Amino acid sequence: MIAANYVKLLRSPDVPRLIVAFLMLGVATTMTPVAYVLFAHAATHSFATASLVLAASTAGLLLFGPARGRLVDRVGPRRAVLGLAVPDVITDAAFIAGGLAHVPAAILVLLGFVAGAVAAPALTALRSLWSETLTGADTRQAAYGLMSMMVETTYIAGPLLVAVLISVWSPTAAVATSAVLSFAGALAFARARAAEQPRAAVEDEAGRLSAIAGSGRSTHCTSAAERHLDSDLMASGECSTSSAPESTWRRMRK
């Protein structure tokens, strides 16, 4: 029965394309911190600078997580992912150029922060998309289970790919590969017909968010633990829309 749900899911329109796009975006996201740290150390010969770059990248990822999630709510998954693809690639290119030009460490740290801030909201976008387009509770449950497996895969594959690239090439190649994967994943995601949310749907979503705000509900960033307790997915800081009382009630039931 469970296998049948996954087969049905994989036969749904655009699902294979979205899976590939998500894996590319996810691997790029998990590659970036490791690649940035090793590139910064190679460029500056300083573990202190490399550590600051990692801290800045993580801070940008977490602090701007709510904004990226809200962007998905306001403009739709396709436009949100595409809108962050270009600044993501530009930041990676600037980081490589700055490191090779031996710019001050503060600039590399700043670029690390920006890289985290503009990371593609892949999980939020895919989750939002499938919650709207997949019919049937069993199919959606299979989709969320698949997303969970894909997230774990990217956590392993990203750093592993960085290690391979550095061993056979250089830290520069690792950062560049992360940029290419991120951009290619964004384009693949945008080409999925399901991701083309109509303007009317975006306006309806904006109206729903206004109604939520007026009724005392809030758009907030749930923690990884809350996502796990709610049988949702571990994420990289992006937000979802829910009511605080409902979230609390679900945690109490668990």
C-alpha cells in the first residue's frame, strides 16, 4: 500500500522534474558552507577567517529564513526560487573573485552572510507547491516522506561532493559547482508547469495572509523540532503559515 502511494506520486505531473530540481538546490545549499570555509582558508590561510565566514553564512541563512518563506507565500514558489537564483550566483562569483584577489577578510565574511541570506527556499517552495497541487492525503503523505528522505540525502551528498571536488581539483571548483547546481536547480524548478502559480492565486494568498494577520494568527518560522513533531520536514529556516494555538495543540497531542 505504501509502495503504491509512492508509485502514484512519481507518476504525477512534473514530480520527477521537481525531485531533480530539489536535489540540485538542496545539494548546492549544503555544499555552500563547507565550500566557503575551505575556500576562505585557502585564500587567507587563516582558520579564524574561515570560521567567521561559516558563522556569517549560517547567520544569514537563519536570520533571513522567515523572509524567504514569506517570499514564497507572497509571490509563489516559482518566482521566489527564480528571484533568488541570480543574487545567489552573483554572490558565489564575487566570493571567488574576492578570495583570489585577496580582499580584506571582512568582505569575505560579508559575502558569506549574503550567501546564506539569498539561499533558495527549496524546501518551502516544494512543500507549498505539493500541498496545493497533490490530491489525496495518501499522496501528500508520500510526498512529505519523500521530501524528508531527499533532505537527508542532500545533507550527506553536499559535503561529500565538496570533498571529492577538493581532492581532485580545488576549493574554487567546489564553490563554482555549488553556484552551477543552484542556478540549474532553480531553472529546472521554474520549468515545472505546476510551479507557475497564476497571479490570481498569488493575490488570493496575499489576501489570506492579511486575513490571518487580522485574526490574530501569524506567519512564523517553525523550528526543526516543531516540524518533526508535526510530522513535517526538517528545514533550513524557512517559514510556514500556521496559527500559534493550533501548533501548540499539535505539540501537546504528541
